[in-house]
Amino acid sequence: MLRLEDFMEIQKLHHEGVSISEIARELKMDRKTVRKYLKQAPRGYERKPRSWKVDPFRAHLRERWELGVRNAAKLFGEIRKRGYTGGATQVRAAVAPWRTEGRERAFVRFETAPGEQAQMDWGHFGNWGGRRLYGFALTLCWSRMRYVEFTQRQDAETLLNAMVHAFEYFGGVPRTVLTDNMKTVVVDRVDGQPRYQAKMLDFASYYGFVPQVCRPYRPETKGKIESTIRFIKGNFWPGVRFDSLAELNLQALVWCGEVNGRIHATTREIPQVRFPHEGLTPLNGQPSYDTSYVSHRQVAKDCMFSYRGNRYSVPHAYAGRSVTVREPLDSGLIRVFDRQDRIAEHKTATGKGAMIVQAAHYDQLPRRSRTAEVKPPLSTSELAPGPGVGLHYPIPEVEFRPLAIYNAFCETGVPGDRSSSLGWEEVSHVTSV
């Protein structure tokens, strides 16, 4: 049985910060025994906290944490430059309690006024057709009316196109739209303030709402849309069968009509009953915002330009010029503009390497004859003499004479001496080759 003196010595050493193993060695006890009597000790005092090498840098770590730097390795590198000599383990242990603050912090549910706010977000729904499938959702915060649409892209054009469909589904626009810090909405943050994408600002100006983003790492700020995404995955998605995105989106619209007609779990009212009092800014027949993909292309001399791996024609008058190509989403068409004038329209080609040509684009183009004029062959008399040119002249006839005659002419040829000369009449008949 343990003596009282040993029991008190265990408590004393433990209070001084000595480890269980060191206490066991010093008192020649088993570690299990030491641990047993430590559990039986009264808790009338607190153990003296150990000092860590990271302690002088906790204020700096907390400041950086509040600014959104949540990577322990990055924080470790920063304080190393400030003189920290400890290891990365202490840094990870120092920031570990801060990671659960958002989950443990209590908050008051925030309810907005009618027409004040809508929240939107994306959800991932696996793969389909070899590509990722995404679900876009937008919820009106006061009435809890929902809109859902499925796509296979998350680029800016697809996001704005889905928002247009949502506004048209509701027939109006709220005063603010809240989202998270997605790259299609926010470029970055400067001094904690978001810098919005230019296309999003233009879109918001067109429809007259104010874009808002929640604080980083604060998902409860947009809790209504977070719960909507979870509700879609749990209520609509299980068991869905479809052969195309169009069919899937049609089913999603039918589902929206059903759930918007049920009693909401939070408000205990039917969203469709509350909706007439939402007070959205009506569209009043305003044309839909153009969410087309826009690019600029150079027209070649053959009146063709390249777009997404295929080639399309334009009227010949625009050869060598730059044109603007607009591709409306889900239309299957591309439209070609010269400034504000539409000069061509084509069906979007499938695959790669296709050439889409409209014959009318070449109607007024001057044509050059490619047929060479056939000329009659030259006559023999027109051919200049020379090797390899047509027919040669016939070989002349030469009179053959004994060489003695020529020798006599060369040796004694004196004018006036007829005995030793051939005479000019005879010489004129001699032809040499």
C-alpha cells in the first residue's frame, strides 16, 4: 500500500511539471501506479503550464489567422524569419484550437427583409458523360423560394446564364445577391475588401442588384443556400434518371415547383404563399443579359476564321479583318459581328477539323479563269535554230572534189593566173561544212 509521504511526493512532482515517467523513475514505481494515484488526487489546484518556444509569437499568429492565413506551414515559415527557433509541431498545436472556433461559436440567425437578399452557390453531383456535373442553386432569403439548374461548367458565362434563368423564373431581381469567394465573382481582396470581376459588375449593373460575398471561412453567413444544397442532394438527387442535361433540368424545375409549394421547415409557411410579398424588382420585359462566350478572330484570305478547332466562312469583304465571335450558351449557334453589325451565323460544328462554308459569302468575289489558252504549235519556219529546239534545218548538199584541187588553190592562188587558180566561178560552188 502506498504511503502518504509517497502520495504527496507524486502530487508535488506532478505540480512542478515533472512527467509521469520521470516521477516513476525517481520514486522507483511503475508508471501505471503513478498515473493511478494522480487520478485520485484532489483537484484543488491547477498544474503550472509549460512554457513553449512559440509563446512569444502567439499574438503574431493570431493576427495572421484573423487575416485568413490558415496554413500552419506558412505561419511556421513566417515566424522563423522573426527569430522562432522551435519546430513546426508547436505551431500546429498552437493554431489547432482556432480551427474549431467557427464550429463551436454560437450565432444568432439573421433574417432579411422581403426582397432584400438572395443567396447562390454551386454543389458537386458526381460525373456524367465523362465530365463533372454541377448544380447551381439560388434561394430568396425571405420567402425561401428555390431555383435549381444543372451544368457541366462553372465558368463566368455559365454562372451568369444560370442567374439569368433564376431571375426569369422568379420574374424579378432582389436588392443584393450573396455568394462565397468564388473566382468567377471575386478577383482577390485588397485590405480585406473584395475586388469583383468586371463581368460580374456589368451584370449586376444591368439588373440593378448589389453583389456581396461572405467573409472567408464563415459558411454560416450563407446558411440558407448551404441548407438548400444539402436539401437538393438529400431530397431531389437520389434515384434521378436522365439521358440529357435538358431532361435533368426539366425534372429539377418540376421539383422546384413541388418543394416551393410545401411548408418550409424554418418559416413554417409555404414559400409560394410568401412569394407575392417578396417585393422583387420586376424585369418588366427587359431583354436577357447576353451571357455569350465572346472572342476575337482574324479572317484569313480564304474568308475563313478558326474557332474551337473548326473553320467558318464570312462574306469575302471581311477577308483579312478582325471579327467578334459570340456563342450563346446552349444555342448550338455562333454569330459573327463586325463592330455592332452581324455579318454571319453558323451552326456550331461538332468535333474538330470541320469547315463550315456558306456559298453566298463568295457570290460577289471576282473569279479568275484557271483554264490556260490553247495556242497552236509553232511551225517549223518559226523555230529558231539551235540544239533541242523543234526541228533542225536539213543538212546541206556538198560537192565532193579531190583534195589536190584545194591544195593547188591554197599554194598558188594568185589573181589573174588561170593555170594555177580555180577561178571565182568555181570557188563560188564550193561549200564547206
